[in-house]
Amino acid sequence: MKKITTAIIVAIVSSSCQANVFRKAEQAKTSSIAEEKSQPNIVYGDLILKEQSDYVMIPVRIKDNNQNRRSYLDSSGYSDKEIQFFNIIFFHKRNGETNLLLKKKAIITAFDFLEKKEAGKPSTRFWLYKIIENDTNKDNKLNTQDAIIGYISDSSGKNLQQITPNNTQLINWTIIQSVGAILLKVIEDSDNDKKFTERDKINFLKVNINKPAIGTEIITDQIDQEIKSYILK
């Protein structure tokens, strides 16, 4: 009788242990599937080709499988018509060399292929970008409410150089061939409220294409004050 009782107890314990192991396995499997579903998918966009360039560009997008998950790279501030690239691959047409534009988390909202022409010299070709890289308004996501910084790179996507100051938003630009410069229109967070509104200061910057760096302000504080003294008397 004792042997039968012992056998029953062992069977019950064994069955319980097996059920427990099975439950844990199923829970782990379910957790793994849920985690996999919540991970964003990398999506490669259509090829971008400029005949003047030796490189083909492949934009990198992200498709989030979990629409309720608030990602650090949140795209809720964009419409479907706006660019939302998280990186760009540059592929050399002839030798097959590839390289990435960005080495960090960021969102590319616009880019333009520009060319500096000079008589008797080869043209200088480069890309200009609008990039969101910092959560400047501290809402735990990157979107068009944050600073939008201007960058340029060479036609291969290398030598990326910042050309507008931090805590500004690049609005638009134009190239002046006669002086080899880019003029940039920006809005500054002049009241330091972490927002970009109509109350903030508009300025223009000049960037030397041959020696790219953060542009020189065209409307200095002195000019700004002088204008106000005439208008606000």
C-alpha cells in the first residue's frame, strides 16, 4: 500500500513539474512573439539616382509593428507626404562601395542635391540635409517640434558637416554661384522656451561652400536692434 501511495505521489509531482515546465515554455514563446511583433521593421525605399553623381542612394525607413508603442524615434509629427528617413545608404555605381550617411539615431526630413559651378574648374557637387537629432523640447520623441539642423556632405555621403547652429530650425536655402556660398533661412529659439513659434527670431546664415562650417549670421544683434529702434519708436 505504501508503495502504491508513493508511486501516486511521485506521478502527481512529476505531472505537476511537467505542466509547470510546459507553461513556462509557452509563456517564453508568447513573450518572444510579442517582443518580435513590437520591434520596428527596417524598410528600404526606392533608389535615388542623380546622373551627375557616381553614387546611388538607398533611403532607410522604419515601419513600427506596434502602433501603440511610443518610440524614441516617434513619427507622429509627420504626414505621409513628408520625408522620414532614418539613414541613407550610398552605393558606388562602379566599384560597389557602400557607406552610411549617419552613425547615430536621427530623422532626415529633407535633402537636396546641389552643385557649385565655377568657370574653368570642375563642379563641386554635394548634398544638403535637414536632420532632427536631439529631443530639444524634452517630450521623449523626435519630430518636427524639435530643432531641425542643416548638414552638408560630399556626393558620396561622407564628410558630413553641420552648417546651422543648435536649437534652430532650418527653413530653406539657396545657392549663390557667383560667390560660392549657400544662404540659409533659420528660426532660432530666441526666447529659450524649447519651442519654435512666430515669437522666435528669424535669421539668415551664409556658408562658404569651399570651407563648410556653421554659417555666419547676416542679421546681427546690432542690425536687429537698429531696425527695432526705427520701427518701435
